[in-house]
Amino acid sequence: MLAVSLLTALLAGCSSSDGDRATSGGQYEFDEANRPGELIPSSNRADAPDFSGELLDGSPFHSAELAGDIAVINFWGAWCAPCRVETPDFQSVYAELRDQGVQFLGVDVKDERQLGSAFFEQVGVEYPSLFDPRGEVALAFRGFPANAVPSTILLDRDGRVAAVYTGAVARDDLRTSLTTLLEEGGS
């Protein structure tokens, strides 16, 4: 009975809504996660917020650098077991799609810079990652649960939130979502 209750709660947490995700100003506001491989309908997508910070290597980053490309923003931590499992898969999909207009950005939260850098180096991750120990980037996405790690946000070419996944994302689900976004084109 307990197992059934837990499974029901997990599935409910991953359900989606096609409701309006935009605030009156057209900015994204989190209401619930998408199912794996599912996207928010294009007509319901809202603009992602601007954000900036410092990458693990110390260089500055601004979200404007993602403009015009599809973006995968993955909130992770070296201390997070599911993150350690999904990161090699994310690197694999990144290597496959980076030349097709898909950017990846990690956001290392609640971590120490040395641990995050060492983990990325150990796994061979080639995409950049913000160092965000206080979770400020997650807070920029209004209502997004800043403590939901791992989490992944997909942006379409127009800088609108196309999907939000809480929990680990399987390689095939990520690839399916990104392929769909690539087929959409942009404005």
C-alpha cells in the first residue's frame, strides 16, 4: 500500500498542465513539472527571465549568450547522486547536438566550487556551468522550486520556457524533447 502511495505521489509530481505559465508581464512562472519528454505547447510558453553569474572557471556569464539557440539549463550539485548519474548522459547528448544550435548550461547549486569543478572534470563535461551556491538562478524562474535538484529547464530558440523537469532526466527523454524543439524552428 505504501509503495502504491509513493508511486502515485511521484507520478502526480511529474504531471503537467497546459495552463498558462506566463505572468501578466509575459514572464515564466513555474506551476508544475512536465512529464519526461513532454513540452509545453508553443502557445503557452512564457519568456525565461534574464540571469547572470560566474561560471565555475571564474568567467562571467549572462543568459543573453543563449539567445537564438535551444538551451538546456540543468540544476545540479556534485553532492547529488541522481545528478552524478544524469551528467554523463547530458554530456553525451550535448556532444551529439551542440553543432545543431543546442546549448547546455549547468547551474551548480549548494556546492563548493572545487567540488563542482572536480566533478565536471572527472566526467569530461565540455559545456559550461554557473557556480550558484545560493540558488539565485533558480529563484529568477518565478515559483521554481530552488531546492529541486536535479532539475532541467529547456528553452526554445525564442528564449521561452519549453519544459521543466524535476528529478533526473533520461538521455532518450532529453534527446526526444530536443529533437522536437529542433524541428519547431523559431520565430
